[in-house]
Amino acid sequence: MMRVSLFVLALLAGPATAETLNFCWTGANGYTMTGRMTIAETAMARTIVTERDVTGFKIAGYHRGQLLGTWDMATRAPSATWHLRFDPLSLTFLTGGSFSGTNSQGWNADGNVENCGNPGFGFNSGNYAQDICLNGVYVADSSIDPATPLRATRAAVSPRCQTAMPLSKTNNTEK
């Protein structure tokens, strides 16, 4: 009887659900990056989500709308940098700090933008700047202020980061 009860409870619980979010980063001089990540619904209740909580993650880099390269966690090399800090309440990636703190990102690019796959595309947000690297080379022209907000959305995004996605939460009083 106990086995049957456990089986019925497992069926009723169903599969764990996940949240899929999109994001679009606008760098300097026509550089952009789009991405998509999947996070288990249970992790969305945490204060900070890290790379350990992410079940799917892909990014694509562009220059003036033309694809430069891609990277994803599923095919990453064991030596590739994979460092993510995300606030699920505000749907914001934490930016503008060092890897030893909570405000930084390293997606196939370390804090010095040196560990970038070759060939490969990577993104870094540290205490110096937010920027990309391509095929092992730091793209200085892409750099923007390290504290620039990077938000996720449930809406679709485009390579030129043209979307109707809200850039920040606002109180909408219209009915």
C-alpha cells in the first residue's frame, strides 16, 4: 500500500517546471548580444541564482546586426569560464563587480576577458566594464560602464535589441 501511495504522489506532483527568460545586451559601437536561459521554478524563489541553478543557457553576439559568434553552457569546454549571478525578483543580472563578490558575470570570458574560447564568443561584466571577446580577443570597442543594468524578460528579443521589453519595473496605473 505504501508503494502505491508513493507512486500516486509522484504522479500528482508532475514534472518540475522551469522559467525561460530572454535578454538583450547593448554594448558600444553597434555590439549587441542576445541570450536565453532556463531556470528551475524552485530556483526562481531564491535571492540570487547562480550558474549552478541554470539548466539551459545560450548567447549570441552581433555587430550591427550581423552574427559574430555563439556560446552555450551545454557545449562549453571544461576550462571555459561560467560565472552567473542573477536576481530573479527583479529579473536583473548583477553587474559591476568582481568575481569574488556578487555583482559580476563571466560567460565564456573571465574577469580579465582572457579566457574566451578560441574559436568562441564570450561576455564579461566585471569592475572595469561590460564587454565581449571573440576568438580569444578582447573587443575593447564593445565596452560599456560596468554598472549598466542588464535585465531579462519573458518577451522575445532581437539581435539589435529592439523590443517592447520594459527596461525597468514601473507601476502601471492604467486600467
